[in-house]
Amino acid sequence: MEPYRGFDLLALDGKLTDDERQVRDTVREFVEREAMPVILPHFREGTFPTELMGPLAGLGLFGAHIHGYGCAGLGARAYGLAMQELERGDSALRSFMSVQSSLAMTAIWLHGSEEQKQRWLPEMAAGHSLGAFALTEADHGSDPGGMETRAVAVRGGFRITGAKHWITNAAFAKVIVVWAKLGEGVRGFLVERDRPGVTVEEIKHKLSLRMSSVAGVGLDGVDVPEANLLPATKGLVSALECLNHARFGIAWGVLGAAAACLHETLDYAKRRKQFSRPIAGYQLVQAKLADMAAELSLGQLLAHHLADEKDAGRLHFSQISIAKYRNAQTALDIARACRDLLGAAGILDEFATMRHAMNLEAVNTYEGTRHMHQLILGRHLTGLSAFDG
Ligand code: TGC
Ligand code: FAD
């Protein structure tokens, strides 16, 4: 197969600064050289490639959008490009990075005290500590506001009781950002993984994101000191502000998965002969390839625009919703169409396409399903909330 060079039909590469190009190329090379050889065995086993944790930390991307505290302070486009290249390898690599950077570190950065930032961010940026972000519960996914995990004030701090579900990286985490109700309001708490009462149970037998480590987290009367409350949290909205960063990364990342599928399928279609000619020469096949390339390009345009708006400080969460659900859907559509063009070969795991398609099913669901983003947009357009009606 030809080396992967990405797709740039709209000449968007021309917008990149030298630094942005360097970030993209560095991550692309890391994925090609270090990640690709280990992805398939880990995917088959359903294990996260822990041997990549050190090299991933070495990329300097943990909390890369954060300024100070040992973080790189990258612009939005550079961060997006890095997410795109990671997800070209596998969505689980991007998800690992998203949770560490966009969720756990971002929660501390946005809502932590100066002392909490100094305590955790440099260590997390260096990869010496990993974090997780525990919002979802088994009975409260799309409606996290209904959460049943509770914190009550006790002498010197808080006692947290409840259970979180589907928590990425919890098994590796030194600190988990736990969202719990204190009185009627939702607050964020830093819960060290080794506190008495914290249990982590890995969720097995996933058919999607098989390389991600995802777990249920039990919180059985876990005592944390007052200093572990994230002081600037002021309700569910504080958790949602973290999701905005992660959703931005997903809007970029999924384009990498789609590009991987298109790259593999183009190569195959040029080599695969049926009725004595390469299938890439047939009009019906070219129509599909053209549609996919066009949709991918539009997704890229959207991602680049989003990065410009983010850096300008103008990004509204309804705009992030458009990009998250549309780009995730575009990537899933491309992965499914590529699988079709690969014929029977496409069901083999030596081809990356069906692995990406399976991953994208979960990416479509987490960080807000398509329905949730439609409802967010619907409310933005109409001023009427349709979440519970
Ligand atoms: P609702 O009343 O609609 O909203 C409460 C207040 O929050 C405002 N708001 C936002 N603010 C900032 N950013 C956002 N994204 C916001 N979305 C809503 C909203 O305007 C309102 O403000 P105000 O002043 O009017 O009070 O809340 P609701 O209880 O009706 O729920 C709706 C909502 C927004 C929670 C729902 O639409 C939603 O987003 N559900 C999806 C939940 C979700 O995405 N969970 C993700 C968990 S983490 C994860 O999945 C990690 S996966 C691993 C990886 O990332 O790789
Ligand atoms: P549900 O909310 O039960 O939704 C089921 C269906 O009903 C969906 O189609 C949904 O769109 C639809 N629906 C729900 N409400 C409405 C409505 N009002 N109107 C119309 N349709 C509706 N969470 C974390 O907190 N931290 C993590 O690290 C994390 N990692 C994850 C990793 C993976 C691999 C996965 C799969 C999930 C992860 N999640 C995490 C949880 C994720 O955010 C939730 O799965 C997601 O928010 C959807 O919740 P749910 O699965 O409970 O689906």
C-alpha cells in the first residue's frame, strides 16, 4: 500500500503554520512507526497498549491546549490535527488522549484552585499521573443531570457515595474527576483512585473501541478532604464546559479514522480486479469514492473553521454540537461504505476499515449522541427545550 499522506482536496494544508505541520507530522510518524505494529494484537485481545503510554506522553500532547503548568499551550488547530492523526491509528488512542487532556486535565484547569492546578497539571502533562472523568452512571447517560451519586459534607471534607459507569482510563487513573450532587447542585471532586471505598471494574467483551480501557467505578462512602472539591464548579454546566473541549477533539479525530478507511479502500479498489478490470475504474465505484472524498473534505473544512473560532474565543457549544455529530456521522458513513467496497476481504481484521467502523459506533454515542446534539441545536434555534418532551 502507498504510504499514508492524508487527503487534502480543498488545499487546507495551506492554512497550516510550520509549527502545526510539525505537530501533525510528528504524530503521524508516531502512529505509523510505533502504534500501527501493536494495534491489531491489542484490538484482538481487547487490551489497551500500555507500552504506548510512555511514548504518548513523550509527544507532549497531554493537556496541550493548556497554557502553563508544564503544558504545551498549542493552538486549537494543532491540537485538532494531533487528534486526527491519533484516530487514524485507532479511536482508542484518541480517546485515551481526550480523557487525559480534554476532560480530566481540563476540569482541573477550568475549575480547580491554584493549589490543585500546581499539584496535578504538571504531573499529568508529563504522563506521571493519569486521570479519568466520571460523569455517566448506568441509569444516567444522556441525562447526567439525573445522577444519583451524592456528596455530603462531613467534618473536614465530603463523603461520596454512588457508582459511575463507562469510565475510560479509570483502571489506569491516579485521580478521577467525579461529578456528584452536593445538596441540589452538581459539583466536581478529585478522587484519588487509592482512597478506601473506590473500586474499579473493567467492562469486558466490547465490540467497539476494543483497545479502550473502560470501567465501572464504585464509590462506597469515599471520604475526601475539603481541598479535593473543585471550587469553581457551579452545576452540571461546569462538566459540560469540559465536554466542549473533548467534543472539539472528536470532531477532528473522526476524520482521521475516515481517512484511514478511504486510503485503504482506494488502494484496494485500484488493485482488485473483477470482470477483468480494477473495480476503481467502474463508474458506480468512483461515485462512491467521490462522495466519500467530498464528505471528508467538508468535514475538514468544518473542523478548520471550528479551530479558528475556538482560538478566537468565539466558539459556542451549539457550533461544537454541529461538528461533533456531523463529523462522527460522516466518518461512520465513510467507514461503512468503504467496508462495502472491500467486499468479503473487508470483514477481515487485517484490514483496518471494519475496526474503524466498529469504533465509530461508540464514538457516535459517547460525548452526546446524535439525538442529544440535535436537541441542543433544536433548543438553540427555537428557544424551546425538547429534552424531556
Ligand atoms: P440543560 O438544562 O439543557 O443545560 C444546563 C445548562 O448548561 C448549558 N449547556 C452548556 N453549557 C456549556 N457547554 C455545553 N456544551 C452546554 N450544554 C448545555 C445550558 O445552556 C444550560 O444553561 P442555563 O443557563 O440555560 O441553565 O441540561 P439538561 O439536564 O437538560 O441536559 C442536556 C444535556 C446538555 C446534558 C445533554 O444534551 C447532553 O449533552 N447529554 C450528553 C451527555 C454527555 O455527553 N456525556 C459525556 C460523558 S463523558 C464521555 O462520554 C467521554 S467518552 C471518551 C472520550 O471523550 O473519548
Ligand atoms: P442513553 O442515554 O440511554 O441513550 C440511548 C438512546 O436513547 C440513544 O439513541 C439516545 O440518543 C436516545 N435518547 C436518550 N434521551 C433522549 C431524548 N430525550 N430524546 C431523544 N432520544 C433520546 N462517560 C463518562 O462520563 N466518562 C467516560 O470516560 C466515558 N467513556 C465512554 C467510553 C465508551 C466506549 C462509551 C461507549 C461510553 C463512555 N461514556 C463515558 C458514556 C457516554 O457518554 C454515554 O454512553 C453517552 O452519553 C450515552 O449515554 P447512554 O449510553 O446511557 O445512552
